[in-house]
Amino acid sequence: MATLPRAISDLVGVFERLPGIGPKSATRLAFYLLNTPISFVEEIAGDLARLKSEIMICGECFGVSESNVCGICRDSKRKTNLICVVERAIDVVALENVGNYGGIYHVLNGVINPLNHIGPEDLKIDELLSRLSKIDGPVEVILATNLTMEGEATALYIRKKIEVLGKHGLKISRIGSGLPIGSDMEYADMATLSRAMEGRTEL
Amino acid sequence: MATLPRAISDLVGVFERLPGIGPKSATRLAFYLLNTPISFVEEIAGDLARLKSEIMICGECFGVSESNVCGICRDSKRKTNLICVVERAIDVVALENVGNYGGIYHVLNGVINPLNHIGPEDLKIDELLSRLSKIDGPVEVILATNLTMEGEATALYIRKKIEVLGKHGLKISRIGSGLPIGSDMEYADMATLSRAMEGRTEL
């Protein structure tokens, strides 16, 4: 709209570039902010600035952190012999929100994706192997990459790499797959149904 | 999540307070911004700051503006004897996006809503009457408040007030209502169907 003031249309423009926000939501957000107290808008702007200046990558698990080593890796109550391997730092948030996982994490920073020219060397796989080789005693690695083609392939690749380490007492598992809770058999896709049948558990 | 760095959880917190953004979207947005170039984050912060400093309310129509009088009110190609009355400035954007309205606007800044203690004196109704009384010759006022109970009541109230002016050549209309384009009779609610039947047009 040519008649919309620049300060609003620019903001609508940047909001539209965010994931999951279309032109209508972007406009609604901009007008909402226009009618909020200036303190709230300043709070957002300040938090945005802090995001880039304060957040670091944890040197252990490669998740998000406020210091060289993140709060999860520093937490002495966590089992250091239970490592959950995920694609992205946001996956850690999803699993932590569940609340009952007591182990630590390893963020790969992506998946193997030849079409996008992302190979194993672009991911934190060597770092995972190095972490594993330093742990004494039994270890369980849960491969929790996404249930996509790339996530599955990456999980298989990592499993092979870990097996080559030849570590004793090492258990490798894949995050469970099947029908999501609350779902209806009728609407499930074939691949999920097939996986759910394979992964049936005894009652 | 207790283990999420403050700079991220604060940003997630402010995002959650925005309309239409829940906890999951807020987290996704924060992590998306974490992985974008700092220039983009600075652009958002800058546009937010400009929003509050540069946007004014138009002294004529009470829509958003960059100066005392907005671009629409200053546009000499627009019919000044066709005034569309809307609830909020964002409604002007919606109508301008359609593109074929050649008149001007009047933003009420809300609707009469006794439950929220908003009376006619809180809206720009007197200002509308004063604008109308200054116009010579025939005028059409389109009442385009929302099709809600409050919007309908406000439209009726304004119609009465305008009629009291006793202006010659004054036409008052209400924005058309009925079935939305692309909709299915079967799923329409009774009130809409009844209104659509009343408002049938000859083919």
C-alpha cells in the first residue's frame, strides 16, 4: 500500500521475513505495536540487541549458552553418560520442556543434506565422537534427529561412526517413532502406520 | 525452561505477548533470529524505534500518518465527498489493499462498548460530524465498522447523529454484508445466511 507511512511499512516488511508470519499477521503486529506503550517496544528492541551480544555456543554440546559451557552441561545432577543427539538447539528446548530427561545433549547443527551441500564434516559429528571417547564406562547415545529422510540418514551415519569407535558398554538408540499421541489411525500416513506396526510394544 | 539463556527466554517472553503468537511460535522466532545475520536483527530494532518516533495521527481522518495530515487526506485525486468510517487505522490498510476505493476515510478509534466503558464521546464521532458540516454539496458516508454487535450499534448511532445534522444531499450507507466470497452455504452461520437473504441483489 503506497499510502502507508514508511515507518510502518518497513516494520511490516521485516516482520514478513520472519518464519510463519504472512503479510496480514505482519500488518496486525505492526499496528498492535503502534498502539502499545513505548516501553514495550523498547523492551523488544533491547531484548533483540541482547540476543546477539549475550548468546554464545556451548563448547561442550554446541547448544545455546550464556557462557563457554551451558547450564545443562554444567548441571552436576545430569547423567553425563546419557547423550541425546539433536539437529538444532531449539530441539533441546522442546525436549527440556517435557522435563523428564536427565541426560545431556549434543547439537549437530544440521543434518547431512547432499542437495544443500551439507556433508558430515559440516556437522558436529567429530566433536560427538571425541566426547564419547573421553567418557569412561557405559554410555547411551539417543539419536534424536528429525524423522525426515535427512534426519534418518544422519542417524544411520552417526551410528556407524560410533560403532567404529569400538567402545565397550555403548548403547545406541533412536528416538521412538509411530503414531503421535491423540492421533487417529484413519488419518495417519502410510509410512507412519507402517513404522507404528513395526515398533509395536507388548502390553 | 530454566536452562534457556536469559537473553533468549526474555525475547521469547516479549514475543509471546504479541497477538497471534503462542509459546511455540515465540521460541521458533527467537531461535530463527539467533541464526540470522546481526544486520537483520538491528534492522528490526531500528524499525521498531522509528515506529514510535515517526508515526503521528492524521489531524483530518485520525489514521496513521508521517505528518500532520496523512497521504490519503492530502491526495488531490481522491473524492472528498465520499467518506468511509472505520473502527481502526488498520481497517484503512485492508480497504486500501483492495485498491478501488477512491474516497477518504475517518477512523473512529474504536466502537461504542458499554461493557468496556467506551462511550460515543471516546470516539472521533464529533470530529466526523464537524468534517461533514464543512463539506459543501452532496456527500456519501459509508459506515464500515465491523459486523459485530458493537460495530452495528456504533453504525446505527452515527447514522442517527448524521441525520440530525439535516444536511442536504447526504447519503449514508453501511458496508455490504452476506456470505463471504468462496464460502459454502452449508457452513454459513444462521445470522450470516439471514442477512444474505435480506441483502439479495437482482441479477
